[in-house]
Amino acid sequence: MSISAVTSKDVLNINGRQMRNFADGDVIKLDPTEPLTNVTTGKDQNSIYAYNYKGKNMKLEFRLIIGSADDQYMVALLQQYNRNAASFSLLPMEYDKNIGDGQGNITQTVYLGTGMTFEYQPSIAENASGETSQAVHVWKMIIADVNISIT
């Protein structure tokens, strides 16, 4: 029996705001920063496994059209952070990945993140050959704790 997966209508919320002004290409990427488990093997193939708490840290990268309402919102948050990082309220994040089965049923994988802040300033490019990425801010965030559930 074959399995179908149809993806569409994913949603990214940052600090309660649904992001909508995405650019082209990979508009959202969520990647772990470290392994969830570390293992070492010693004499006689004895192995030690250790849960790595840093394994729940994740990097969020998303691409917004420069100057869009969502981009302006992120720039305002970045300005707050740059003025006084110690007084900045860490951001919540929710990413809902929707997968249809081709029969009208949808499974949603929900990534809930807490303790998110800016990892880098947004990157920018200029290109004389008409590359469209010159109209895109690439935002790179770091999240302290991400939990995954399926509904």
C-alpha cells in the first residue's frame, strides 16, 4: 500500500504574529544545533549514552521580503534587542507543518519553541544580474527549547 504526503499551508508564528510575507525558495528552515544524544564507546565495546540538553536547541531561518510588514516587525524587535539585550523579552515560536494524505485528512506536526532570540543580524545581498535574493532579508534565530508534537 502506498502512502501519499501532500504539504501546504504551513504556518509560522513568532511572538504571536503569523508571518505571511515570505520570499522564494526555502522560506522556513528549522534545524537542530547539536545531537540529542552523545555516545562514547570504550574498552570491550562498553558504551555510555548521555542525553544532551543542548540537543533541544534549534536554529530557525526564514526569508522575508525586505520592507514588508513582517520584515518591519522583525526589524523593530531587533532594534529592541540591540538597545538592551538584557531587558529583551525572549520570543515564543510555533511552526505548524501540515501534511495531507491525499484523501482529505491532515496531520499537523507542531514545533513549539521557547526562549528564541536573534542569532545574527539579517543578511542582505545586491546583485547586478537581477538575482531576486537582493529583495530578501534572511533572518537567523536561535531557540533554547523546541518540543515537537503530532496532532
